[in-house]
Amino acid sequence: MLHDLSDKKLTARKVQSDIGEHPRLHRETVYMPLNKLSVVWIRAQRPFDLAWATLIAENFDKDMFEDVVITKPDRNGVSHIIEGQHRVAAVEIKWGRDELVPCRIVAASDPARAAEIWIQINNGKKKARPVDHFHVMVTAKNDEAVQIERILKECGLIVGPKARGHVSCVAALQAVYRMKVSKDQVVGEVLDYTLAAMVAIWGPTNNQAYGATLVKSFGLFAKSYWADIDWQRLTDTIKRRFFNPDELIAAGRHNRERTLMRGVCRELVMTYNYKKTGARLKLEDL
């Protein structure tokens, strides 16, 4: 239960007693019943999203529950929720309207000030870079991040800012990792083969090779032709024709169909098929 977190109050009082009665940033957590909280000024924050509140409830972790930011109660005893309406709704979904939630009261008496505080809370944080967010996910033992890191290490690569041996296109890595040819295929296998092929062609230290466009293009190629690919032929033919990764991107741009990724993938197919005897890969299968 959330009111089991009452040690927050004790901590706040202990700190206050240590540094004086009126610290500049003194705050105290109060516990408010859900029936005394409401979004009074609807346009002073984002619209309510029931699906998001439900997701929070389903994955509830009390250690990640931040204090709800509210105003002082109005004449009816109801406080406006400045920030945290979805957390409040998640608690109601999980435990009902009789629950208490930890709140921080701020001096906002009109919708303009409430909206200003909401903006500062939501826009005032420095956004984490994708590579930094990825490393935190690995530390948190997120399975997908851990497996992606393992695949990269096996190929002599790491997630990091643009540099030799670094791959910074986290979203592309995640997209290819999730690609599956069939429901029975092991997740991550497409990314494994994709990066292994790229390293065989250009080596692990050519940072031009591991941008989002090429990673996704090779991933699309692998997913589209998985059962028919001779991986040795792929690496040999691409290496002979495209010594520099930028040359492949330029060719894909010239052969572009809807997206650059598809244009590059078409170049992979045509290069793979060049002078090939027997069955060839079909462009229409893309």
C-alpha cells in the first residue's frame, strides 16, 4: 500500500531539523485520499489517457511512484492535480478510491500558474541520449538491452557515441533485434546475422558502416530472404562492389523506392544476384 511509504515524512522532518526550521526548498509529503483529488483545470496539462494509466497499474512499482503535485484544496476540499493524474488513476485501478497517495502541495491558485508548473516539470529535464538510456537499460538488466549488447560484443562492437567500433543508432538496433521471420524464430537472430555480415564486409572499426540506414537495410534484407541467403556470397559480393559504406548508401539513394532503406536493400539484392547461377532472390519479395 502506498501509505506504507510514510518514512518519507520522517526523512523530510529529520532533514529539516538538521538544517533549520525554514530551508529554502522545504517540502513535505502529505497523503491525500483519491476522492479529494481531481483535474479541475483540464487544459492546464495533457489529456487523460486511460490506456497509459492502465499500463502503469499493470506494471506498478511503488519505488518509482513520484509524489503527485497538487494545489491547496479549494472551498470544496478538492485539490487540482497539476502533475500525476495518470499515477493517481493507476492507484485507483489497482486499489480503489479509498487509497491514499503521496502528494506535494504547491502555491498555485489559478490555471495559468498550474500550467506553467506542469510545463516546467515535463520540459525541464535534460533528455537522455539514446546511447546513455541504453546503457542504463543494460544496468537495469532489461533483457532486450542485455541481449543486444551481447550480440554487439560478439561482433566486436559496442553501443556508444560515433567513434570506431561504436554503434549509436539504438532505435535501429532495437528494430532489427525485434524482427522475426516466423513466430518460432529466436528473437535477436536477425540482428545477430545482420551485424556479423556487416562486420565481415567492412570490419568493426569502420564507423561509417553502422548508421541507422545500413543497419535497418541489412536487417530488412535478412528478414525478407532469410531462408534463401548464402551469407558468404552476400559478404563477398558486397565487399567487392562497395568498398566504402557510403557508396552503398549513394547507390541506394539512386535506386530509391519509397524509402532510402528499401533503396539500399534493393541494391543488396541486385548485387547478390549479379552473375549468380541458379535461383535468384526476387525484388518483389521485399
